[in-house]
Amino acid sequence: MNRPGRDVPRTGQRFTVRRRLPDGGVGDVIGVLIFHDDQQLVLTDRRGRNHTIARADVIASRRVPDRPGGTR
């Protein structure tokens, strides 16, 4: 999420994040970024569940438009 030449992500923005899973597969999370630091990021999905993702597990990410009617 913080690649050179890209804008720094801000809390409150909506993202999709592709990450490595413990079983070796990959998975996607779409949600609002509520926290991030050098080690991890936390997104809240549309059901209100928080997903904590280690930065080392992030394969790709991008900002996505807010959901119609709001961010959630």
C-alpha cells in the first residue's frame, strides 16, 4: 500500500487488498481503512468485521470508490 510514487493511503478511504493466506493461497478484502502503520493495516468490511493484515502479506492493493450511499 505505500509504494514509491503513489499517494499515501489515508484512514477513511476504501481499498481492495490482495493478501497471502496462511495456507499459501491468496484472498481479497474490500473495506474502509481504519488503521495503518509500518507493520500492518486494518480494514473494516461492509459487515463491520475488522481484518488485520500484515504488510508483509500484501500482494497488491488499490483505492476503490465508496459504496453508493456511503463508505459502508
